[in-house]
Amino acid sequence: MNVGYLFGFIESLKKQKIDCEVFFQEKEKSTLIISRQEVENYQTSKEYGIGVRVIKEGKHGFAYTTNLEELNEIIQKAIEVSQIMEEDRNWQFSKELILKDTKCYPEEPSLQEKISRLLELEREIYSKDKRIKTVRNVVWEKTHENNKILSTTGLFLEYNQQYQYVYTEVGASDGINERSGFDFDVARSWQELELDKLVDKVVWQATSLLGASPKRTQSVDIILPMERAGEFLELISELFSADNVQKGKSILKGFLGERVASSVLNIIEDPFCGEALVPRAFDDEGMKTCRKYFVRNGILENYAYNIYTANKEGKISTGNGVRGSFKALPQVGYFNLYIEPGEKSERELIESVRNGVYVISLMGLHLADTISGDFSLGIEGLWIRNGEFLDPVAEMTISGNLKDFLKNISGIGNKLNFKGNINSPMLKLEDIILAGK
């Protein structure tokens, strides 16, 4: 879309003393599906859209469209919406900032080369272990976005981002027991995808749980590998959201400056990290991002604010305004949140476990109560005795409170991969009640 065209509307609204923000998004997506050594599907799509927010007489309105010719109509609709809303002076737009944060990505292999590699990957999965009986599919997805933000307050920002996945689901059988495995790899470019490791991981995940059964209820140590620890951190990140804190939906409300976790735990957001999947210099409201600690040596140091939640407390946004798409309002979110790596290798952490479980899958994370902190999670994994993997376990649960869980972290691995917006090294937790038979 012609930027001058957008500026024309912005200028006309300034003359009417109406604050307005226009969020323009262009998204291209490609999907390739391989199944049974054939291309099952290949498709590309483009989506364009505009989200418009207005503030008139202290009232906030929002509307969006996928028809770029309807900009004038959608602005009028946003104005109409604002007039039926209650006055709320906490809604504001970011002040003057002109910045372009567009990245260059390497040239990629041809489509045929990608097809050949994914066909090869499917064959590699079967050849890795004779107990692999099915490969449901191998899927590659690539998304490229270009976003522009303009406002009557003088804001003009442009940024792009790109990421791509390869994921697969497999089935394993030993003639008696059956198990499935699912895993993925994600990177900014095709060249950065670690497909050989993906094969190893998904095969190991499916075959290692064959014959899994529950153990008796007992207190154990838990090892969360990077992927599961990242899922745990994603849950914990909800506790830092100022929106949740203000609504009484976080157990960390009122705990700034106090110990909330083990002293070995540091939780950092670093939007500028070169290894981040999507580095960002500013958030989706036009506020500059910054490196910050949420937890340092177990002490809660910060909550995450967007403009609205910051204004409610008379503070400045921490640069944590995130929009999932042009169809959504800014929410509190993160740009490259992670647990700081420790000093021990993953092997050393596992060897330090006398009696415990290496967790391969966690179930029920979305059911955890961030208000009370209570949770109950189903787990599957491998039993560890004196640092060695023994038999697989399943149909077991760990339950407790998130506050206690954070304080039970006793070890953190020294390896960290940035495979998403929220990442973690391996974690070791002690004295966890594991319920089974």
C-alpha cells in the first residue's frame, strides 16, 4: 500500500482533532506437505489488512478490514465504535518516532530442492529405527510479514519478520505397544533449520516411550529438557503481565522486590539478541523495547507493560505491546523472553539425579490457575536412577503451586536454543511429588 495514501488520511484526522493509529500488515505464507513420498499439498497465500484505532474525546474505538479500498469507511466505523464506549483516558498512542527495522534474509533453495530434502527426511525417519511404522506427514511452513504503523501523533514505523517451521508426527510400535511422537524445528531461514536433529528427536520421542507405565507415588527430581522448560516459562510469563496483575489474575501481584523463585533463576527479555527468532527494536505500539530482568537471582524486578496498562499506574510502557495481527488490539506480550543459562551441562544435570524423571511430554499446562498458582500436569518420560535412563513412565501427574515450583529449581543447563519467542535451557527441579499408582 502507498504510504502517502495512508498519510493523507492521517493528516485529515489531525485537522479534525481525532487521534488515530493505522496498523497495516502484509503477510505471505507458504505451506508444503509431504506424505508417503509424495507432495500431498503445496500452497501459497497472501493476506493484507488494516487495523484502525481512534481516540475521540477520551473514548477508544477499533475496527479492521482486509479491503484496502475501505480505509475511509473503516476509520469512520472506528469513530462510531468509540462513541459508544466509556471514556477511558488510559488509551493513548505512542509519541513521535520514525524508525525502519527491516531485515534481509538469505536467498533460499528452490521449491524442488526443498521437496527433495523433505522426501529424504521422511525416508530418514523410517530408516532410523525399525519400530517406526508410520510417518503421518512432513510439513514445511514459512511466514513473512511486513508491518507499518502510522499515527496522528507523528509515529511512522516499519518492520518485517520471517520464520519457518518443519514439523512431523510419527508412530512407533514394538508389536505390543504403540506410541506417537511429534516434534518441530523453527528458524528464520531454511539454511538455519536443523533437520537432522529433528529426525533424531522425533524418532527418540516415539520409541523411548514404548511400554511406558506408571510408578508408585513418591517425591522425585524432575528434569525438564529445553522444549518442556520453554513451555513452563510460557506459563510463568503470564504472571509478569501487568494486565493480569491489575486484574488480580497473577499470584505475583504485590511481590515486586521480593523473592519469588530459587536464587539460581534469572528471567530476561532481550529483544536485541542477535540469536532471537524475531529481534525487535520497538513493539507493536511504537514503544522502544529494552533488555530487562523480570526475575534476577530469584527476586521479582519488573512487570511487563503496554501503553494502556502503564497509564493505569502512571508508568511508562516497558515496550511489551504485542499485536497478533491487524485484527487484534495490543496486548501485553514478549520479545525474546528466556531463562538465563547456568553453568552445568545437560549431561551433568541428568547425572546429578538419584531418583527422578526426564520429562518428554507435559499435559495440561493451559489448565494451570495463574490466580491461585495451583496446577496438575500429566507427564510422560524416562525414569532416572543414579544419573542413568531406565524404563519409560506414563499416566503420572505432578501437582502443586507455581510459587513452590519456581523455588524448587535447583539447576539450570548451560545450553540455550532460540527456537521461539520464549525459550529456556534444561531445568532441574527437586522434591516434586509425582503421583502414580
